[in-house]
Amino acid sequence: MSENKAARIIPIMAQSRATGLSGGKLEFRHPLPLSLYVHIPWCVQKCPYCDFNSHELRGVLPEAEYVDALIADLESSLPLVWGRKVSSIFFGGGTPSLLSGPALDRLLTAMRTLLPLLPGAEITLEANPGTVEADKFSAFRDAGVNRLSLGIQSFNPAQLKALGRIHDDREARRAIEIAVAHFDNFNLDLMYGLPGQTLEQALYDVDTALSFAPPHLSCYQLTLEPNTAFAAAPPVLPDPDRCADMQDAIEARLAAAGFTHYETSAFAQPGRQCRHNLNYWTFGDYLGIGAGAHGKLTVHDRGMWEVRRQMRWKQPRQYLSQVAAGQSLQEEFAVAAADLPFEFMMNALRLNQGFDAALFEMRTALPLMSIENELRQAERDGLLARDAQRIAPTQRGQRFLNRLLEMFLVERR
């Protein structure tokens, strides 16, 4: 599981009534914040629950070749983001901690040369305990990484084995100790609803994580995703009622420890929210580079504004060859104006406190009145609450988020 789940496009699959949008010309009056996502596609071993673009590393990591490709990919994308300042960088995967300190330093140096980074920009790197070495963490910090995200998942050795993780509970604790020594800003990823897991075991994982005083925790329920090993041979998981009990107990335990539950799966101490992911959830722009990376950019081209989605070639070798040929993009398309409300809500309604009502027009260039019927229906169904300043999912809306989001889908005729 990856903290950076928001970087992927979620396909529009359901259909509902039309929003009534005409799909007219967009006019963005407010500059959108910009982030950079960098995908490192290799892992030591593919986890059976993982549906991310990750590939088992067979042989030697083509580190220098891949760093060259990332830099070339970034250079070719500059015309789309020229002059815009970058507020955050996120290295996701895969397992970015497979990179060496010198390789990461070279990459970040190139990024600072090519893009203007805001002072104090958040730079996050995902790491797995099975690939952790103390000197690596020190090198990552020296290169400029100022936030670490550790994929712990559990402190129970039997459940780690059931998840196909390459680390055990001792390595998990050791990795956190090393992280604490080098980073004052870090996240721990945990999962619940694991094979054979009890409520007491789920809370033990949370309490163990809290003993290290993390500024941020990500807590996800294990789900069986299509095209994974678990989908083909499903393990026996706790029933939905037991998982709901785990979720309630985890939320209560973290609230008592001073954490704010600010997003569906994210909990933070005051002021320690992940700024990079907040940019996703508030429908900011992000450039994605690397094999299989997705991006969302608001661009002015040929006298028109449009929101573009991009995806890089997924297979690492194909990505490397295509970048060498000057063709990093596998897919690019403009998002229709009628689809923008759903795309915005798909992100913003993950925030438990919702969003400023003015943000909708700032991020979509559409008037809020264009979705008034949908907002009223969501209120009538008890899924949404709003006033003149703020729109937010109710507790019921948080629990039935898919149902809430479906209200903003466009009927295809």
C-alpha cells in the first residue's frame, strides 16, 4: 500500500443524470498550485494485494539509465509548466528507497535546476523497511528529502507474512528508529482488516506506531483489488462488521492521541498534514514523471484553457525506450467541462472537513450553481452538509462516499 494513492486516475464507470453543463469555454482566473510526482516502478517483491504499477526487480537496478530518463522526461514537460513554482515533490512506487543516495541527489539537483521550488517545499520519499539502511536515510536527508513515508502495514509477523511483505516486525521497528533519527517529519502506513486479524491486533498495531510519536499516520482497510494475486486467490478476511468496528476503534484511538482525521485514510498531528496529497485532494495540478506516472495539468493552449490528464508508459523498459525516442506519454486527453465537477468532488470530498465553497470555481472555472441540483439532492439524502462558506461530507457521506460521488457523474447520451 502506498500513501500516494491519490496520484492515480480513477476511471468514470457509473452513470447518472446530466449536470446540465454546456461544456463551454473555460476561463481560469486563479493560478493553481503545482506538485511533482516521480514514480519509481521497481520492488524487491510484488505484494499480493498491490495493484500499483510496480514490477519485481530482476537483476541489477538500471539506476543511472532511469535517472537519465526521468530528467529527460521532466525537460520535455517544461513547456506545460513553464514559470510555475513547485510546492511539493513526492517519490512514490514501487520502492523509491531502492535508489542510492547519489542517484537521488543527482535527480533532485536536476529538478531544482529545471523547476523553481518554493522555499520549504515538501519533498517526500516512500521507503519500505526491507530496503532500509541507516546510511541511505542519511544520504536521502542530505539530498534534500525532508519527509519520509514508511510502508509498515503491521507489526504482527504472521500478518506481515500473509501480506507477502519482505520485512518482519523487528525490521519495521528498526526502520522507524532510523527514520526518527534523520527526519522530524514522517508518515507510517498501516493496514487493517488483514487475514485473521482481530480488533485487539489492529489496535496493537496502532498503539505500537503511536509509541514512535509519528506526526502522520495513514490507515487503510485491506481491499481485494482486481488483477492482483489476492484477487485470484482471496485470503479469508474479517467480515464487514468487524472491519467497521476496527475502523471506529482506530479513529477513536487516534483522536484520543491528538490526531486529526483529515482525509478518508489520513491522520495527522496539528499542522502535519501531507501537503503534497492535500494538493491532490483540493484538485491542484501535478506533473507526473516516471513509468506509469499520472498527471493532471491546467494549461492554456491555442487561446483556450483546458484540464489535461496524462499517463506515462507503464512498463519500465518501454518507458525507457520511449523517453529515449522523445515520446514519454502513452496517453493524454483533455477533461470535458461536464466531467470536471465529478473529478473535483472525487478528490475534495475525501477531506472530512470538506472544502471552501469558492474553491470549486477556482479549480474548475465553473460556477457552483452548475451543480446546485446535485448538491441539494446530496443534502436531502443526508450525505452532504453546507453553508455559505463550506461544503463537506456528513459522517454518513464519509461512510458511503461512492454513493455521494455518483451524484456528480455525467450521463452519457
